[in-house]
Amino acid sequence: MTATIPAVRVSVLADPAADTTPSTAWGAVRVFAWRSLLKLRHTPEQAADAILIPFIFTVLFTFLFGGALAGSPREYLQFLLPGTLVMAILLMTVYGGLSLNTDVSRGVLDRFRSLPAWQPAHVVGTLAGDLGRYLVASAIVVTLGLVLGWRPDGGVTGVVAGIGLALVFAYALSWVWAAIGLVARSPQAVSMLSFVLQFPLTFASNAFVDPATMPDWLQPWVEANPVSLLVTAERELFAGTASFGDVAWVLVASAVVVAAFAPLTFHLYRRRTA
């Protein structure tokens, strides 16, 4: 016995306040981005990770390791917060791939093929809608940090620039998970791969400790890790001392990931909808 999937209606998915034309590429992207946000409104438990992950890493790690690594939790927080911000956001980039995989496994993708819209808008809009989740996580980390005593010398400008850079990198990384989501056999497989691939990237970085304290054989990997480049840029932006090179490396890495995985994702999507 198969479950009946309700018909997808653009009038339901679209923002009723927005003047969009679903037959245009931009209008279709907005429709699917709004659809992604609607999932959070109708199933608020899906937003739990955007709230709990930032809280757990920022508060728990500050008081768990602060005394041992920096002498006091407040001192460690100045070093830690950029790392927890990056980690909280990057761990959620998998949800774009999970959403696409779920649409495939439930047969929703077959219904989207009949829509008078630019077909890749489903992918672009889904990933764009996840930016709202990243913003929530960023706001929670920054708010918690300020409450616990974190004081960014770069001021509001540095904080906004840091969050913006993290969002750019996260959106680029989400294309990797979109491609995986279109080839994985189940959402569970996507989730398993996210732990296998993301935890080495995030933990084997400079997010929590100085690489100089690590074994010699591990330091080259940590220093070349794109997550380390992002965390370093975040620290410099928050401190108001960022150089062009700090930011440029992250932007270049983001552009390379998008250039490699966006065409691949579109190819996989066309194969799915052919």
C-alpha cells in the first residue's frame, strides 16, 4: 500500500505577499525558498537544531574547556565563539541535501516536473531557504556570547561581516550535500555521510584549540583545512583586524566548491527529472 502524496500547488507554496511569476527563474526560486521556510513554520521541531546546536557548543564548551585551555571560561570564549559559530552553521548545511532526498524518495520530485518553472529552481530555492536557518543559529551564538561576556573589538560591522562570510561558505558547502542528496538512497544515508564527512572537517580544525598544540603530523592538515581558514577569518573580522587575504581565501574556496558542485548537482537533478 502506497501513501497518497497531495498535489503540489504553486499558490500554496508561494509567499502570498510576494508578486512572483512562477514561470520565471527568479520567481520559481522564491517559491521554493518560501516552501523551505514553510517547513519550519509547520514543523517547528525541524528548527530545534538551529537552536540547540549553537547553545550546546557555545555554552557547554565554554565552561567545560575554558578553565583548562585558557585559564577561565570568559578568556576561552573570546577564542571559541568564532569556532562555535562556524560549526553550528556548517553542521546544518546537510539539510538541503536531506530535503532534496526526501522529495525524491516520496515522489514529490515527479510532481515538480509538471510545474511551469525553471526546473533547477527547486535546488536553488531549497538551499537559499536554508539561509534562514543559518541566520537563526548565528543570532543565537552571538547573543549567547554577549551574555557570557564575549566582546568583539570589531564592533557591529565586524560581527555582521563575519556572519555574512560564514553564510557564503555555508551556502557553497550546501551544494555538496545537494549533490549527495540526489544520489543517496535514503535520507538516513545522507545523515550518516554528514557525520562521517563533517566531523573530521570541523573538529580537526582550529575551531577549539590552537593548532600549535597538536601533533606535528596533524598540523599541516589543520592549517590547510578550509574550515580553519574560515574560523581564522571569523576571528580576524570579529577582532577588527581582518586582512584582504583572510577573507579572499574563504571566498575563493567557496567559489571553487560552487563551480565544481553546482553544475554536477544540476546534472544529477536533470537525470532525476528526465
